[in-house]
Amino acid sequence: MQQLTNRSKQVSNKEMTLAERIYLPAIAHGMAITIKHFFQKKVTIRYPEVKRYLGPVFRGRHVLKRDADGRERCTACGLCAVACPAEAISMVAEERQKGEEHLYREEKYAAVYEVNMLRCIFCGLCEEACPKQAVYLRHDEFVPVFTERDQVIWGKDLLVEDMNNRYLREAWTKEEAHAQDLKKAAGAISHVEPRAIP
Amino acid sequence: MELTAFIIKAIIILVIFGLTLLIAMYSTYGERKVAGFIQDRLGPDRAGPWGLLQPLADAGKMFFKEDFIPAQANKWLFIAGPCLAMLTALMASAVIPFGSTLRYDGIEVAVQGVEANIGILYIFGVVSLGVYGIMVGGWASNNKFSLLGAIRAASQNISYEVAMGLSIVAILMMSESLSVGSIVAQQHGGNWNIWYQPLGFIIFLTCAFAECNRTPFDLPECETELVGGYHTEYSSMKLGFYLFAEYINMFISSAVVSALYFGGYNYPGMDWVYTQLTAAFGDIAGHNVATLLGTAVFFGKALFGVFFFMWVRWTLPRFRYDQLMNLGWKGLIPLAILNILITGIGVLFIQPSLTAFLK
């Protein structure tokens, strides 16, 4: 039969040589391999202390963006809730009153915006559905582990962006991310922030 | 006079006992660490710095598990099994000379539990008793897998004891003594038995692996065929004792190997060190320090032996049962007999002619 790769070996029933039958040279060879691995660099990442950078397109913790003036971008159109395959998002819309222009960018806003973190599958479809570029999944933070039921549903207090700790990222598309990776490999970008859990 | 000797002896025995337990305890940690390192992992590193408290955590876990005895098990034998395993594992260290002598108040005490003139026979006797722990435990469990594991362990231990004993005979022919103390004393400096008995050493080492039920001969607990082997039904600290006994056995057999083949507490240049120390600290203190240094060397060798056991475990796959028996009966026993013949020829003809030639 035609060989597809050169790695396959023909089976042979030849008598073993004396060295093979004694088995000791093979043992010594094997032990040389294991002791080499003993002194090799370990692949383990000590997780809570050291965190691996997951790339600029990782989908982590949700954020409801504000614009440059600090106004909430969300207009409560509900497209994210419709797009969500897990039906994790729910919201209550409200009309913007006079004097609230510095709080909400659009004339309608989400008075309540809730994400059920047990339902969310972090697919990122809400990001794609949003016409106002209000919903993003952060690439630099996880949703922390919750231990109580009332920690599961996240309201606006946890979702809306903190102006002192804005969510910014350099790469948004696959191509930009790739370019950024190349720059990082070349040493141009040195600051890869480890994620901090709030 | 008598009392001081007794007290010193008691302290030595207690220290050796405690050290054996400590080493066995940390062998469980070492095993996992070595396994991790060989597989490019880190091993346990969460409990304490570098995971050093891991053995305590394991022991705590073991103690708090349910101590379960199956309804149809033979209760007394079920309890006696792990006790026997522990007992025999700990007894063997009594005759191993861990160092030369300590001097105090004009008396000289050997760093050894008991100086017996049949020490090596004692070790063999106790080690062959070790199979009872496994056999009794496996039988009392009233479980087919346990019994099969126990039977395997028994037949394996008995088969390999033959080859082990025969490989020792060559050493006995050379040293003309059954006392471990004098066998070690004869290997003064770098004049170790391994240089004269490489074949005997390999046979002995292989048999030691089989006696300890360690990989590649850990068929008694072959999970794929026997669930957990003889300790399938055991839980809590009874299981802990079985596992612990295995590690004690490992340490004891490495200690025996280093005493018989690697000169025990002897190391090259020990005479020079001895004269330096006595010159520096005076006769008695220098002698004692030199002895303790020798003891440290002995423990170093034994610990390397333990590491070797682990290294082999994470390198080699398990033998098949017929391979194990073939190797024991058709491979090692004839080789051991051949080794005896060669040693006999060496002792009878070559050694006298060589000494005559050199003179």
C-alpha cells in the first residue's frame, strides 16, 4: 500500500537481539529520557498567582460602555436580548427626562439591565447585535466565581463601565489582533496586563 | 555504665524509627513531586511552601475518612492485615548499620538497632513475613479481586525471594560473614561491593523492586485487572497503613541495597576526613562527628535509592504476569546461580593468584 507518511513502520517478527532481550539498555534509554524531562522547564501556570494572557478577542466579563463624556450608550432597544441564544439578558426601558442628558446618550435608556450569569454562555452575540456599541465582553477580566444565589444576576451596578477604569482595547478585529500579536512578539508591546478580579 | 549504653542505644533506635517514618511520610510527597517533574508538571505545591505540608494534609484526610469494614469480611484478620504490613516493614530496619560507632563516656555504641551476627538472615526473614500483611488483608476482604491481588503478591514475593537470596550468597562468599555490620565495615572507603558484584547488584535490585511491589512489578494492585488489588476493600487509615508500609519498604530496601552494595556509611576519602575531624575537635568529638557524617552519607545513599525507585516507576510500564514469572524463574535465578559460580571461582582461584602476583 502507498505510504501516506514516512512515520509508519513495517511490522516485523524478527528475533530480538541479545541487547533487546536483556531489556536493560532499553530501560537505561527510557530513564535517560525521563530524567531529561525532570530538569526541563515546567509547563504549569500557577493559576491564581499567574494568569495567562488570553488574547485580545477573549470574551469575558460583560461591560455596558459609556461614551467619551461618560454617558451610557445603551438605548434599550433589546436587540441583544433577542440575539442572546441563552436568553440571559433582560431589560426595562425608560424615557430620558430633561436634565438627564449628561447621563444617557440616547432619548431612551435601560433603567434595568440584567444579565443572568448562570445562563450566559459568553458567545458574544450581544456584542455583535448591539447597534450602539454599548455591550462588550471584556478580554481582560473574568466573571468571578459566585457562591450565593443573589450574586448570579448582575444588574447595572456591576455592568456599567467605571469611568476611572475604562475598558479599552487596541485590537478589535482578528486582523488587528494578529498585528498586535506580531508587535508583541517583536517586543514593541511589553505591557500585557494581568487580569484582576474585582 | 550499662545504663548510659542503654540510653544511647534507646535514643539511636528512636531516632532511626522516627526518621524512617518521616522519610516514608515525605516519600509520598516526593513520589508525587517526582512524578510531576518527570511529566513536566510541578506536583503538589499548594499546602505550605512548595507543598511541604501535603503529607500532613493527606494524613488528615485519611484519618477523617470512614473506616469501613465490609459485612462479610473476617473482621480480625481485616484489621490484622495492615498492622502486619506496618510491623514487618518497620522491623527490618533493626539490624541495618546506619553509621559506625558513637563514643560517650568511655563506651562505644554502634549506630545500629541490634548488632546481630545473622543480620542478613533476619532481614530476609522479616521481609518474607511482609507478604503475610498483604495475604491476610486480601483474604480477609472476602473479595475476589482482593484475593487475586494477594495471591499474585504472595507468589511474586516468594519467587523473587529465591533470586534475591541467591544474589546475596555471592556477597556472603566474599565477606565471609552474615552480619550486616561487618559486611559494611569491610567496604571501607570506596571499596564497595558494587565493583565486585555488578551482576549480583542488578539481580538484587530487580528483586527488591518485586519485593516492594513497585512498578514495573506492581501487579498485585494492577488496576486494569484487579480494581485496587489486595487493598480494594480498605479505606481510611487502614489503607493509609498499606500505602505507608510500601514506602517504608522502599526506604528499607534502598537502605539494604546501599549497605550491601554501596558501602553503607563508607565513602571515598573517609579516613582523611576522620583524621581532619579528630585533629580539629579532639578524639571523641571528632570521632562522633565523623560517624554522624557517615550516617548522613548513608541516608543520602538510601534517599537516592528511594528516588531511583520513583524514577523507575514513572519510566517503565508494568510487566505482564507471565513475563514477571519468566523473568524471575528463568532469568534471574539461573543468573544468580551463575553469579555464585563466578564469585566462587574468583574467591578460590583468581583472588589468591592475583594477590600472589601483586606481591
